[in-house]
Amino acid sequence: MKLIIAYIQPEKLNDVKQALYAAEVYKMSVTNALGCGQQRGYRESYRGVDIEVNLLKKVRLEIAVNDNFVKPTVDAIIKGARTGNIGDGKIFILPLEECIRIRTGETGSVAIG
């Protein structure tokens, strides 16, 4: 079992969701996040004062999958999120020690579904 965490551009969320649905990955958690990477933010002027905005809006996806779904999930995220520009995002794959479905008490791969 793996936990896939992806940070993507907010405007690419629908494209990523469609690619995940096409790969038969339906369960995910989505949260708004702020962060910066190579693009390092931007400068803007507000009421005559220069402001450096270095935390940009991102979307964080968390998807728990069984081992045989890792590659299709990662490929779908890349397909939906890639523009070829700096700031497309990052994907992290972490080992998932245990998963428990609260409703039934099932554990492990069965609980992920």
C-alpha cells in the first residue's frame, strides 16, 4: 500500500480528476495549499508598496492505493497536470503502513478498496 501526495496547479484539478477517473482511481482527498518552488513567487504593487508574494496557491491531492495502482495513478496525475512549465507540481509516494475502514473494521489492502 502507498500514499500518493501530489501538489498541482489549482486550474489543473479538473483535468487531473478526469485522468484519474479514466484510470479507475475514484477515491481521493483534495485540500487547498500554499507553497513555492522554483518559480519563487512574484512581485506586485499594492497602494504604492511593493509586495513579494512567494506563497502561491496549490492543490494537494492525497490518494491511498494498493501497490498495483501506483503507476496508473502517478501516470494519470502527470497526464492531467503537466503543462511543461515551472510550477506544474510534485508527486510524493510514501509507504502506507496500515489502513482501517472505520465502518466495517476491515484492514490493509481490502480497506483501501
